[in-house]
Amino acid sequence: MVPKITLTRRGLLAALTLPAAKSAAAHGLRLSIGTYGMKSLPVDEALSQIRRIGYEGAELCVMPGWPSEPDVLDAAARRRIREARFPIPTLIDNFNLLASPEAHRATLNRIKADAGLAHDVSPGHPPMLQTVLGGRPSEWAGVRDNMAARLEEWARAAAESRITIAVKSHVSSAVDTPDKLLWLLGKVSHPALTAIYDYSHFSLMGLDMEQTMEQLLPRSGFITVKDARRVDGQPAFLLPGEGKIDYVQYFRKVRQLKWRGWVLVEVSRQLQTLPGYDPVAAAEKSYRHLASCLNQI
């Protein structure tokens, strides 16, 4: 079982004041957060804190250098996660469709390694593996066919390993809009491939929230939430509730579209590297805001 965590006074007081989100049966949405934003914590402690706060699931970061990457998470650790019976709906890695041939082959091997971890921690219901896609917006027209060919190889590797690859648009990527992502999904059209809806990137481009939801949400395996703004023209990502996204309106639109599934809080690497960053406080603040919004829909 996951070891018991002794809470600090700050953590105990925060736990007593965190609102509980409505049950999944009431709204069909389940909140999760990942160890991506908790690199400084051992995996067992990160998952214990996530569960204590009130999240219904957790994402494991399997990127190189994180405590939950496949080469580090040994059989005993995987067994503890599995036996804790806390849902792990997603994993996150960082691949690039435009990488060198050698790096592309390494990505295919890494998909298989990530899949092995997925089956170990959640037999029968392996988590989806999410990634961005690489490139720059200005490159799209010249690289999209190559990206599609590589993505099909990713999807085949995922299918062989009995997992699903989830991909998303990114404001700084060649695939930066819903239209481009839908083109790519249509071109590849593989059952082991799904989208992720992350409005924070579209908000930076001035795209309408409801329109982008109508476009992409029906093709999305899960939702990622965070806020965003531009600082000196550059993207800056924030915790949910720290920007201008109205998450009450957001969740009402999700409900109107009858979408059900996991809503993943993403704490950006920008925030993680700020002086004084506290991963547990960030998770608590995000949960408090989103639970309050869910309770208003």
C-alpha cells in the first residue's frame, strides 16, 4: 500500500478547507493531476498528496528525469501503485514527430516501455499516453505529410502494446490549432490514436472557447486544463483560475456537449521552475478553484 504521509500544519489546514467536487455520477467529469508538476517528490508521496487533496485520479510523468519514468519505477513501486487502486488514467511523455531518424526509433521503443508501465500499474485499463507533436507553426504546410507518416508509426506501436496515444495542439508547435490537429487525426485515422482538448493554447491565439470545444471535444480522450496569458508577446501558462478562462462557463459547455471523462490539471514547466514553487500548494489551489466551478454547473 502507499505509505501514510504525515501532513504539515499548512497541509492539514488546506485539506480541511478544500471543497469537494460533485461526484462523477453527478457531472460525468473526474479531476486528476499529474506528477509532472511534482518532480521533487517521491512517487508514493506525490500520489498520496494528490489523493488527500481530493483528486479522483493521477497522471504519471514518464519523461526522462522524473521519478516515475519507466527506467526508474521498479517492480516494487509499480506494485504499490497498482495495489493502492487509485486510478491512473493517463501518462505523459514528450515526443517529436520531426525528430531525427535515430530519435524516432528511440521514440518507438519508448512507447513500448511506457506501455509496459501502463499495464503494470493498471492491468485491464492501461492509461492513455499523451504527448505533444513538435515543430513550429510556420513549418506546418511543409511538414504535415511527414508528421502524419510518423504519427501512424506511433499509433501502430501503441496498438501493438495495447495502449492509446493521445496528442494535442500546442501554441508553439506545428500543430497549433484544432483544424490542424483534426487534419492529422483524419489523415492517420487509427483506433489507437485520440486527441486532447487543451483550451489554454487556443486562448493565446484568440480562438473562441465554445467553437474549439465543438470542433475538438468529440474527438478527445480527455481534457487538460490550465490558464494562460501573453507576457511580452510570449506564452505564459498559469494555474486554473489565475487567468481569464471562465471555468464555470467552460464546464457548462462541456456538459452541454454531453462529454464525460477525465479533466487533467497541468502545471506547466514554467511554473515549476519559479523560485519558491510548491507542488502541493499548486495542486491544492487548482483543485479548490476547479471544484468550486464544477459545483456551480
